[in-house]
Amino acid sequence: MWLTNSSIGRKVVMSLSGLFLVLFLTFHMCMNLALVFSPDAYNAICGFLGANWYALVGTAVLAAGFIVHIIYAFWLTWQNRKARGNDRYAVTTRPKSVEWASQNMLVLGIIVILFLVLHMAQFWFKMQLNEIVPVSDANPHDGSYLVIETFKNPVMVVIYILWFAALWFHLTHGFWSALHTIGFNNNIWFNRWKVIGNVFATIICLGFAFVAVALYIQYGVLGWDVPQMPAVH
């Protein structure tokens, strides 16, 4: 099959799965912003998703997207190293500002994956999975409490900001590289997509960082009471 047997096909799969994950990050960031202004609104969104069938289907599709992206990332890296040493991506024109990111995409991706495991253990494990199969004492319907309690801890805020920084580097290169692969690579639009990708990645990562810092200030520094829903039995 062309998408798996040819190098170009594998790069297309890698690019499309990456762009799909960018859409998810955009939704996730917007959802998190709601928590800063209204924990009840955040819980309402979590309740709308939760363990409903459409949310489970979405989670399965998202997981498949992550798995495909990760597998193809390692596959392409191995092939590129085998063929060209440390030259990992077949992009002949690289903006200088993303040169470091382009040479370290796999390392950045591994950092993102490791923190994703931590993120899932802290939230998905205690929310959607906990609603399906009770695996924690946490209230799966009270997502705002779980997130706020996490970011009251300054250590967790720093850890997550480091994660967002790695994610930013990964996205700034990955976005324009994906568009380059699927055909948006003429001289005019190449630089335009680079700027658009940098701006978009910055908005996403700053949005996530804003949530972490704002919650720490509100509940960790100012000492606001953490709203908590009654346990559901």
C-alpha cells in the first residue's frame, strides 16, 4: 500500500495524523480556559463528554491518531538515519529559526509522550476511565477539583510549563513540515505557513501555560476555596 510502502506515503500519514492532533490540542486548550473563569462550566463540559458513547469513540480515534503518529515518527526517524545519518526530515529548505527543533523532533516527541503519560495518570485515569471502571477514589465528574488541586502545587506548574515548552518546539517545526509534505510548499506560502504555524503553536502553548499559572495564583497564592462537587455513589 502506498501509504505504508513508500517514504512519501509514510510522511503523508505522519503529517495528517500530526495535524489531527493539533486540532485536538486546540479544543483541549479552549476547554481548559473555561476552568479559569468558571469551574462549573468546565465540569459541564466534562459531564457532556465523560464516558458517553461519542466521547469514547472520540477517545478511541484520538488514541489511534497518537499511536499512528508515534509509530510513524520512529519508523521515519530510523529510515532517515539509516539513509542520511542524522538528517531526519526530507525538507530541503529549513528556516533557521526552527533548525534546532527540526534536528531534535524525536527527542522532543519523546518528552511530550512521557509527560502525556503523566497527564493521563493524573486526569484521564481518574476521570473517564474511572467512570467506566472504578480505579480511583476521585470523583470522575469533578474534573475542576482534580485540575485545580494539581496546579496548586508550584512544582507541577513548573513541570507542565517545561512540557508546554517542549510541545511548542515540536509544534513549530511539525506544523509547517506537515503542510510542506502535503503540498503547501511553494516559495511564497512556505514562509507564510511557517509564521502561521509559529503563531498558532504559541497561542496553544501560552493558553495551556496561562491556565496552569492562573490556577496556581488563584488557588495556591490567593488561597481561593477549591470548589468540590459531592461524591457520586
